[in-house]
Amino acid sequence: MKRFLLVVAISTAASALFAGGAARAEDIKLRIASGHPPANTYVNLMQSFFVPEVTKRVAARTKHKVEFIEGYGGAMVKVADTLEGVQSGIIDIGGYNFGFEPSNVPLHAFQVMLPFGTMSPVKSLKIVRAVFDKVPYMSKVLEDKFNQRLISLIADNGYNLGTSFEWNKVADLKGRKLAGAGLNLKWLEYAGATPVQSSLPEAYTSMQTGVYNGWIMFPSGYVNFKLYEVGKYYTEIGFGAITWHALTMNKARFAKLPKEVQDIIIQVGREYEVLTGTVNEENYPKQME
């Protein structure tokens, strides 16, 4: 009887171990999206770096498998709805601009309130990361109020002004309709320009049809969206390289992931963050040319 019970116990334990091992290996599907298309540098890097690196590292370092369902350019969420999309769980990971959420996260676009700072995306990113690290509220409010975890901060290259008309002095901007992402329109308010809030996906058509006559825009956006075709004047002003985008993940979905997958997402997210600075900095002179 003792031998029989011992055999039963060993058999039960082995079965439990086998079942536990099978349960630990997961096929994980994650929806990642942005209202902006891959013509935006940060979205391009989501597609070309973040997604493949997470997929590759999870496969190589864990028993799990990650499959991303990607939706860029408004396929899953619009530009101004991405924070809410991550919050509600419509998407698991989203890239978006804090500037479109002034009522939800009014402090997170703080750098845009200080134009004429550094034109280096690398330096800009380091400055904003230092602030986020020193002020826990900046990340904590996203978790506590909006159900999402900050994965990466995102830098743009330096902002200048593109227009469909030639101008030589600030007075020439008076009465002109100029577009921006909301908060950066303050930069032109005192120049007498008429501010128009817009987003890059609609920029080409709006400039072409005269909805507005110019854009406060970094050169990567101006080049990649071919805005030079409808606004052939681009004036290098040096408003500054602004870090006011982020990549975030639904907090509840993140918590359900195996610990080793969580660690990989955080690791790749930090590498992606750095790339948004270095890639934009390297591309600036080529795009200006």
C-alpha cells in the first residue's frame, strides 16, 4: 500500500509539473497603435524597432510567443483619442502626443511652454527623462487616473515654420492662418497669426485647400508628409526640439503578462526611447537639405 501511494503521489506531482509548465508557455497577442502613420519618425520606430525587437527577444529568452496586431494612421485610434484607447483597453499599447491631451495631462507637455530651448532631440529627451525620474507624479498619474504604464518618452526633432507664402519679418505673419498641435500655437499668438489646431494626417490637404497657410513643424514631418509640395517655404527658426510624445501600455494588460515578458517590454521601451532622440538628431541636417 505504501509503495502504491508513493507511485500515485509521484505520478500526480509529475502531472502537475507538466500541466504547470504547459500553462506557463503563453501565446500573447498585443494590439499596438497610433493615430499618426509610419511617416512619423516615432511611429516608424514603433513598427521597425519596438515591435520586432519585443517579438524576437520574447521568443529567444522565454517560453512565450508575442504577436503584435498593428494599427497606425488612425486604423484603430485617432490622433487625439489614443490616450483614451489605451485607457479603455481598445488597444494595449499606444503612441501619442501629450499636446492633444491638455485637460487630461496638462503638465506632461511642459517643455512646449519653453520655446527656443535646445534643438537637439537627444538633449531634449535627457532633460524630460530627468524630470519624469525626479517627479514620480508624472508617471504615476498615468497609472492611477488613466490605467496605463509609461513605456517610453518620445522626442521630435527641432521645430521650425513651413508656409505656403514667403515672409521676411514677424509682421508678415499677422492674420495668416497657421496650424500646430495645439499648445505650440502659443508660440505664434503674439505675432498676430491666426492659430488653427490640426494634426499631421490632415496637413497636406488642409494646406492645399487653404484651410491654413502654414505649419509649426519639425523637418521630418515636413519632408515625410511632403508638405514642401504645398508649402514651399521653410524657415529655420529654432523653436526647440520638444519631447512631448509617449508610448504607454494598458496597466491591466501589462499586469497580466509573465514577468519576463514585462521586463523585455520595459527594456525595449527604453532603447526605443533613446532611438527617438538619436534618429531624429541624425536625420535633421539631411531633412533640412
